[in-house]
Amino acid sequence: MADQQIDPWSVQAGTDEQGNTLAFDYAAISQKWNTKLIDQNLLDRFERVTGRRPHRWLRRGLFFSHRDFDRILDCYERGDRFFLYTGRGPSSGSVHIGHTIPFEFTRWLQDVFDVPLVIMLTDDEKALFKEKLTFEDVMQYSRDNAKDIIAMGFDVKKTFIYSDLKYISGHFLLNAWEFSKLVTFNQVRGAFGFNESTSIGRCFFPSLQCVAAFATSYPEIWGDDPKSDLRSKQTAKIPCLVPMAIDQDPYFRLVRENSHRMRFPSPKPAIIHSKFLTALQGPGGKMSASDPTSAIFMSDTPNQIKNKINRYAFSGGRDTMEEHRKYGGNPDVDVAYQYLTYFEDDDEKLQKLYDDYKSGALTTGELKKECIAIMQEYVKEFQERRNAVTDEVLQQYMTPRRLTWSGNPNPVKPEGKEMKVANKN
């Protein structure tokens, strides 16, 4: 019997007394890390403030936990400036469908809030933490992955994508050095499990991922002077919302504990956490770029998708058709059904699939057929967009520049206070 272990570099589900792999216990993770579960009250407020129905991943609990998301809603309601920040660690040349989840959700948030977005490609981290990868390897992966990200549909006018190895200098690096001066080895050891054998590169890297949540790290997008020795005190006050998988939370606990200690203090970044998209093999695992049988890649052909789901997708069905018809299947552990909870937009259809499978009216083969069709269409549409991303388009997104956005078109003026303008750009 073993407890689940989750950190930014490895994820291991718990096991029971018989050694069976258990599903991730997200309520336990939230309690251990002192996050707040997203409840119906928060979703109702989101809809009131934005005028938009919550995304299906919010409604279905797939983005399940947060830190200070309510404060971001306060900012949006008032018309205050804030920005979105997410990222990708480029360890291979192609992303899988699990990687697309935070980007798809972030693109939706960008559309709803109409705010600027920065996307960090941590090629430096992958070279530091993956012994077989060279820095030259990961820079190429960054370019390939950036094109994949662009294909998710981000608005170029309000999106800046950058490679750590290419962009980090100036105000960003100044923030990283100042932050590293504030944080002790004991703090990073507690957060990440580092020890006396950990390279100094690995020890320093968290400073970079942490200060990426500071608005002053991107002087160009706000119209500040990137050549100035001085960071903007006003820009430092702009808050940040980070959509991400729950395994990245240790970084942001560290920055939330120390952001107020910077020379120009920044607000604690708000966080919204997603669950892991289950590996094809079933509960307790997540898709891995290093294991092609665990994941559906966005470069897979329709036939590869069909074969992977038919051959590897864990089934919640019974051993025989007779037993399945009599006792029904278990959609809660069935991978095909789990994928449908992410990609089937129709709530009523999804509920019917759940009920029919549970009753035995729907077979495993029929459920997999539904999953195959929707995954093939999702990947096909992505590939069509990806083919349109040229090197020239890539350069537009990755050039540091001033971004343009509008924010809340109908801000509510706080009673007795002056309303802040959403954006002066």
C-alpha cells in the first residue's frame, strides 16, 4: 500500500493493500495543499460577472480547484488589468491530447476575459531535468511545440509565446535574481525535494518559473521600456491568473509565499487547477510523451487513434457480453468514457452514454466507437490548423511587443471608489 506522489516532474498514483493502482484522490490533494475546491457558488458568480456559461470542464469538475480565482473575478468586474500565464515543458516534438487541455481552457479564458496572455516554453527546464536531452534538442522542441500551441487558436494581438532560452534577459532576469536572493535552499528543498546532489541549474530554475507570474517580467507587452534599468512599480501591481495541472502547484506556492517581498511587490498569482487526463491504460496514470501507448498524440493518424483506443484504452465493461448486459459497465473507470467527458460538449448526450453503459444497454465496443469518432475529429481539426502555422506566423507570436486587448466592456464601479481603466494601450 502506498500513497499517491505528485510533483512537477513525476506523478505516481497510490496503491491499495493488494498492490492495485488507485485513481487519483483530488479532494485529498486539495486538502493537503490547502487549495479551494471550485463549487457551484463560484461557478454561478463567474456566469453573473462574465455573462458566459462556465466551460464544460468547469461544470464537470475537470478544473476542480483554485487559489484566489474569486479575486480575479473581482478584477474583471471592476475593469482592472490582469493577465493570463501558462506554459509547456517541450520534451518532445509533438504534443498529446493531455497537453492541449490547459491550452484549450486558457484560450477560452482569454476569449471570455479579453486579456493578455503569456505562454512560457521551459526548454531550459527540460534540458536540466532530462539527462538525455541537450539544450539544442529542446530549443527545436520549443519551436515545434510553439506551432502546436498557436494551432489551438490564440489571438496573436494579445498573446506572447516565448522560449526561456531565447527570451529571458533584462527585467525578467532581474526579477529572477531578486527572487532567488529571497528564497533559501531549505524552501526549494521542501517544495521540490532537492538535495545536496541536485545541480545548481535545477536549484535556480524555480526562480524563473516563479517570476514568470510577475507582470514586470514582460515590459514590452505593457508599453514599458525594456532597456530601462528600472522596473515599473505600477506594472508590478498587475495580477496574474495561471491555469495549469495540479502537479505544477509547488512552484506557485513558492511564489505566493514570497511575491510580497520583492522590491516592487506583486500580487499573489491566482491559480486554477486541472485534473490529469487519464492515460489509455486507466486510472492512476497520466499521458506521457515518452510512452506512445499511453497517449493519443496530436500528430496521430485516424487509424492510429482508432487502434490505440481499441487496443489500449482501459475498459469498465464486464468479462462477457452476457454479464455486461446483466450487470452493466463502470463508466467511472472506463477510459473511453473519461475522454468523452472532456471532448463531448452535449451534457445530455454524455449523461445518456453514462446511463446506458452503466445499465448494460451500451457495450464497450459501442462506447469506444463514440470516443474514436470524437477524438479523430478533434485531432483532424487541430492538424488542419497546425498546417497553416508557418515560420512567419510563429515569429509574430514570439516577438516581444506591446499587446492589445479590451478587458471588461461593462465594468462595475465600486461604490465610493474611482474605477480603474481596464487598459490604456
